Amino acid sequence: MATAHNELCPELIVEIFTRLPTQSLLRFRSVSKSICGMIGSPDFIRLHAVRSPKKFTVIHRVNYKAEGITKSMYTINSAGEGQLSYIGTTPIEYPFGHVNIVGSCNGILCVYEIDKRIIHLWKPSIRRKATVLFPPVWTPGLALGFGFDPSIDDYKILWTVRGGEVSFVYTMKTHTWREIASHADMDRLSVVKSPMMCLFNGALHWAVKRDSRRSGGCYVMTFDLSSEVFSTIELPEPSWETDTVTVIKGCLAVVSSSSKDVDASSRIWVRNTDAAWSLAFKLDMRQPVQSINGDLVFSGCYSSKGILDYHDPETGVPSRLVDLTGSSSYVTAMITCIESLELLHFGTSCHQGKQALDC
């Protein structure tokens, strides 16, 4: 039986290695130059992401304490692959100051520090980050977005300027910002849940609201990462407040509520393949709702006791998810990430602080 790696055919080595966890692959890079080169190749990174798509969920929480406001991050630890129960959380000590989360793509978290005017592309599972300065002509942004453009095999950051005629796009390989034409109504819009965006089918999505001078209420603003064109999607109930755009079971979905609704309910609409909206289900609550792994709809994001519950749409029964005890808190984001080797050759290595992410 062959025991040395050079006695195995390259195809078999790739077959084995693409099914290993990222932490194991990082250690194996020191075995030889050929193994290191294989693990770092774009084809290997893409294949590994497909074959070993281990997922973890990141919670970003604002904590209200007597001594002031702090922010913290956690990962939710699942009881098992494909199970809908969770067994606890793991704190993440991240190597930044006070950050806000923009979104995630291929396991890369996009966060920014407004006081330092910098954006971080952060890969917790391999402990690497790339830092991007705000656009040179800096003004307060209306919406931020981050995603992958397959047409050029590169990551992009979008910065839209409030009330401006131009927006800015940053491409990772060129390390430069450039101007593009903005959405036609950019001076009359506000993003309902800025800066959070939803990445779906190669486009960024935000719930936006027209100002009081115009009729029409809420709709979804989109940005195609390849064509770099803004567009809009009309909502089934534009007069309702829509604060969340998400993905449920592989379909674009929105969560809406009405201040005139006497039973204080939220409605979740799903957009089908024929671009038609259908009412998926109704929740007897108006608390913020988000989706994790495209399956669960979460509620109770605000809690004086730091409690998170989830609502299973199949059974209609709410269940306790996580108890983040300790202080009054507000969960600003819940994002599903995947372990991958993306960002391996960009940026710098970083430590997570006092406690590294265990994923």
C-alpha cells in the first residue's frame, strides 16, 4: 500500500483533501511545496467549498449595560448536521473595534468601522482579513453591499452615496474604487435596515422606503454584481412596513408588518420562479424576523433577557433557540457562513483576540 503522498495519483490526493476541514488543510500546507500549491489553487478552493460546506451561524449583538453600550459576536453551535436544534453558543473575540456587519459571501464576513472609515473582509475560520479604506470621496452611505462576481472571478464591495448621482464599486483584485451610476431615486430613498443586505442569485438586495414626498411606500432595491446595474422589485403590499429581505428555502423572501393590523402580525412573502409573490405564512407577532440556513424563521430578536426563539413554519410552533443571558440586548444580525479557504491569498493573518473562533 502506498504511504507517501508522491506515490498517490494527483486525482486521489485532490479527492481526499477536498473533503477535509479547513483547519486540517491549513496544517497540511507545511507538508511540501506541491501540497501547499495544490491547497491554494483557485480550482481546489472552489471544489473544497462544494464538497465540505460546513456551516456556522454568527450572531451580532448590541449589549446595553450600566457602564455603556458594547457589541459582541457569537457562533451558534448546532446539535448536528441538518438538525433544527442548537446546544449553545461560542463567543467570538474579533480583531476590530466596534463594527457593523454588512453581509457574508462564501464564508467571508464584510464588516466596517465607521469611526476609522475602514471596511474589513474577515474570514474567521482561517483567521485572515483584508482591510479596505472608505471611498476617496467619502460621504455617509445609503447602503453597503458585498458579494462575488463570477464573470470576473472577483469579489466586489458596493458603496451607495446618500443623495448622490454616483456610487462606488471596489474590486478586490485591483484594490481600487471606481464610480458607477447610482439608482435613479437614490436621493429619495432610505434603507430600512441599513447596512444589512441580502445576497441572492448574484445580486444584492435591500428593503428601501421612498420618502414622504412620494407615494409608493416600500420596495426592494437590487444591484447586479456582474452588470453593475440597479433595479427594483415591487412588493405585494407596498404600503406595509418591510424591514427584512432574506432567503427561505432557496427563494427570495420579505417580512412585512402593518401598523394598522390590530392583531400585530407579520407576513412572510416568498417570490416564486415566475417572479410572483405568494404568502408563505403569517406570524402572530411583530418582532424582527430573520432566516438562517434558508429554513428557519427567527423571531424575538429583541429581548431584555437576551433570549432568541425560532418559529418553525412547518409546524407553526415556536421553540427556544439560545439564551444569551447577562444584559438587555438587541441582535442586529444573524448570518449563516460556510467554512472555506477563500481569502487565503489576500490580506493578512489575524488573531481573534482573547478567544479564537472554534468552528
